Amino acid sequence: MIKELTRVSNDTEFREALKKLTAEQIREVGALFVDNVMSLNNDKRVTRAVETAHDSNASENELTEVFKSVKKAMIESRTRCGADCDWDDQSVHFVARAATAVVAPEGQCKAKDPMWQVVQSCRMARNCALIAVDDDSENPEAESQYQIFNEFLEAT
Amino acid sequence: MSETSQATLERGVQALKEQIDSTTAAFFSSCTHCGMCADACLFHTETGCPTYTPIHKVEPMRRIWEQEYTLVGRLKKLLGLSKKVTDKELEKWQSLVYNSCTLCGRCSMVCPVGIDITGLIRKMREGMVASGHAPEGLIGASERAVEIGSPMGVRLPALQAQIKHAEQDTGLAIPVDEQGAEYMVLLSSMEIINYPEYLQAIAKIFKQADKRWTLCSEAFEATNTGIQIGSSDIAAELVERVVAGAEKLGVKTVISPECGHAYTALRWEGPNLVGREFTFKVQHILEVLDEFRGQGLIKTEGVEEAKLTFHDPCQLVRRGGVVEQPRNLLNMIAPNFVEMDDHGTMNWCCGAGGGVSANEEADKVRIKAFDRKKHQIKDLGVDTLVTACANCRIQLEDGLEIHDMDIPVQGLTEMIADHLLVSNVSKNIEEQAS
């Protein structure tokens, strides 16, 4: 089925293509998207969740365990109400949110489309990093994701 | 912020005296000490601590009223028989007035003689600020709100970056400073920082409803820390900014976001704070969405399969009467919706409103207070929790995580946007693109 997919160059094509992936492929490509923003991460729980997502032999128990752990990291890294926002810290939060969506069991991700949650959270992580340094240039994450996805298709 | 940096006991006592009017006097003189407010307060019910009895939280102000404005009190004062309010006492009271009260209003609902106890605690906070006994977290948030325009330090470039993100995701333009738009949408910093999906949901919904809306670059923040900390001056200044923005753009309606106290601050306290009627209407986003639903302007498809319940934000139901609107909206998409006990106007607070979540000193009691909500949720056995206040959402997520309850929490506006009839939205996006 994956061979039927064509290269993507915009979000409409991207969304459609992602819908055609199997559950295993979603986890694999989702982990690749998070890899691309891992330079923003400083939490070992997130790293471990992404490593587990990459492991095609990971058991359900392992996935559940890393989900609980990375969800905790996601909640702990949010900017608390009324606090002075540190956008670098907030980018860490969105990396954790992306990783949580990658390993979330069915029904545990609050987003209607968990894969799109991964995509969006990675873009938000990059966005926050740009805000942190007052850089108003275009967020390059979407283009990076198209490239990662296209390479994934070619390699599969 | 001059108000907090010049705080003294003298100023605090004076501020409390200024809060005492005929209504306050009537409240203090009619309290029968029945204790019913204690059983209505989750800080009391969940800790069993009698000092958390709501009316007790305003005891220093009651003594000032008695000593200054009653015959018996004045005589006792003359004879040296009354106990003066001291700085040490107000310092001690800080945790009662801020840490263990969310201004949720439940105590006011049950008082058999009709005392607005929450209103008294709100007044008590004016004295606490003036005497220098407000929590650091709220002082910092208030300073940022006045200086930057956001309690969480969100500046316009950060909002603009989030707008770009939302535009890319939705394919829709996010209007800013659009003169003559019907609706001006406010955001809370929490939504800009933690829940960017809210803005995307607004863009999709208003596109489908075919309504003109805008953000205001000079007044995008809804949160009003002046109300939380208890400073009418700060609260008025923050409301003035919204009023100025709305009047400049000539909008008909200003929409308060999924933030409970922002709605109370602007809609119910706003005109009194600035001393004049607004030239525009103020509505909570759920009121607007329900109007759109009633007018057939938003169409949904598909349903939530999960068994879910709705947590009523206190400021919406008790202060604002927004009870039916969320249920009407959920009826469109949630066949497995179930109610908590004590839902609607007698809903139990999440435990984090009224500035409690911004106050690190309150963390322990805030999480303890969540026990009530935890039991309510456990009893229902739901798979998903929905609410309409970003602050409630944070507390619900925190509480569920601490108690190892894997239940996702979602904002109702986002949930509605997730179910918009795709063909309608797509058609509108194509029209906009062409």
C-alpha cells in the first residue's frame, strides 16, 4: 500500500498520505518527525519514548510504560498559569507532547487525529524556539516534515 | 507596580475600610454562623480543616467593620476591649484568602441569609494587596499584565508567530485589527502558549458560520489578574484596554475565551470597573457557539464515541448562568455524554481558579482540593473529560496525572471544531483562496 503513495509538498497531500499509513508506519514516521526536533528536548523520558517508538519489536507493555512516563513529562513541562513564559521551556513541552501522541494507546490522545497532533506539536516546538530568540522567519518544520516523509516513502 | 511596592498595614486597613459599604455591613450583621458555607467549600470538605470555612476567611475585615461602624464595636474599641488587625494577622490570613479560595462562588449559593461570601473574599483581597500580603506569583502576573499586556509575558510577536502557525494549519487567514468586524475575539495567554488549537478552532468555526471576526493587536489578552489578586485599579486598567480596542475597531461583540474569570471580569465587573456602559456586547465563546448552533450556522458530522462528561467552569455557571449552552453543543456530537453529580450551578470547582493556579504556595492544597473532582470523575467511569476553561483544563490534567487516571481532557470549542462538517469548511476555504 505504501508504494501507492506519492510525494507530498503541501499539508493537504500530507494529511491524506498520513491517513493511508498502517499503525506501525504511523509510529515509525511519527518518531522520525520527533527526531527532527529532539535538539530542543532535554528530558530523558521523551528520549526513551521516541527510542521505543522506533523499536518495531516494542511490546504493548513497553509502549504503555513509556506513554505514562512521557505524558508525565508533557504535563510537567507546560507553562503554569500566570507564570512568565520561557519559550525555550515551552518548546520542550511541545516535543514531549509530540512524543506522547506517537506512543499513545488508542483513545488516549486528546486530538481527533493523533498523527496530526504529532505533526503540529513538532511545528509548535520549533515555533516556540523561534519565538525564544525573537526570530520571525518562517517556521521551516513543515518543509522538513515533507522531506522526512518523502524519504520514508522512498526507503519503504 | 506601585500599588504592591508601597503596601503597608495602614494602607491595607484603609483599603478594607473603603470596601465596607451598606451591603457589606448587612452581610456581616446577618451572618448566623450556621456553618453551611463550610460544607459548600471544597477546601473545607477535602481537608476537613475548619479554618477554611469561607466566612472565616474575611474575619479581619469583619472586625474592622465592627470596630469602625458599629456602636458596640466602637465602645469596645474605646475601652480597649477589641483586638486590632495587625500586619502579622494579615500575613497569616494570606493563605486563607488566596491559597484556599478560588472565588468559585459555591459558598454564596448556599448561605441561608444570602451573604455573597465570595464577594466579601474578593473585597478582602483588596486589603491584602494594599497591605503587601498578596502571593508572589500573583504579584508577578499582575506586573506583567500591566507592563506587557499579558500575565504570562506574551508579547505581540509571539502571538503573531502563533497566528502564522494557525494559518498554516487551517489554511485560513486569522484577521487582526479588522475594522468593523462583528466579533472581537480575546485569547488567554494559556491558550496562546499551551493550547494553540483554540485559535485554529475559532478560525474554522467562524469560517463555517460565515461571520466576520478579528483579533485586536492592542488588546488580545482576556485574562484579568486584577480580579484575581484583588486590585480594582489593575482590573479596571486591563478592562479599559479591551474597551479601547473594541471601540477602536467598532465591533459589536467581544468574545471572552475559554477562561472563567476573564468572562466574569469583563462581562459582569467590567462596566462597573470602568464606570460606564460598554458600546458592545460581551459573550463567552460557548454562548456565541450556541447561538450559531441555534441559527443553523454551524453543522457538525460524526460523534464522539467515548463516554464523556463536562466540567462546568464555576465562573460560567454560577456567575454567568452559562449552563445550557455547553449541553446544547455537546448534544450535537456526544451521544454518550453523562452528567456529574452537582453539575451546573452547583458544580464543584476544579480547585485552581481565582488565582490559585498562579500561586505556587497553594500547590499542595490545590491538589488536595482536586480530590472532590477525582471522585466525581471516578464515579462516572468516563473516558474523556470536556471543559471550557484553560485554567480548569490544566488543573484537571494535573490532577488526573497525579492520580494516575489516563483520561484525556479537551476544550469544548476545539471538540466542536473537530466535528465541523468538512465539506462546508473546505468549500469556504476554497472560496477564500480564490
